[in-house]
Amino acid sequence: MPSEQEALAAIIAGLAAAVGTDCGLGKTVKFAIAGAGPAYIDARIVPNTVTESDAPADCTLAISLENFRKLVDGKANPAVLFMTGKLKVSGDTTIAMKLAPLLKR
């Protein structure tokens, strides 16, 4: 089992690949991943960046590492995670809805 630091590095790399240089989101998003740490997407700038920053974001999604893995592997539905309290969204919720196609890349 990878350490928290290794898990976060893998998450950052995976998100960076999914986001690419210009995902068209135009906002900032932070994944607060319990068991790994923060992953911050800055899509206001081109090229978009994905870092371990814990900066304030337009939308923050709080989720466990286990459920994050299920989400990006397509084994969990984001709406079900949200309705069951396993995914908490704060800030601009419309941004969260636009993330689903990005995570499937």
C-alpha cells in the first residue's frame, strides 16, 4: 500500500493528465482528500496547473482517499457519493458538476 505522499503524488499526476493544458473550466478546484492531502487545480491560467496547494478555491470537494479512487476508477457515482455524504462540496457546486467528464479522461 502506498504512503500518503506516494498516493498524493499519483493523484496529482492523474489529475494533471486529465486536466491537460486547458480544460476550459476557468476556475480553481481543491480536492481535500482525507488520507492523502490537498490537490489543487488552477484552471484560471493556461497552461492549467495541478499542485499540492491548500489555497482557497472556487469549489472544494472533500472525500476520502478510498472514495476518490473509486470515483476516478468509475466504480462510484459522484451523485451517489454526494447524496450519501461521502463527497462534500463547498463553494460553487456548478464547478463540481463540470468535473465529472474531466475525471473520466
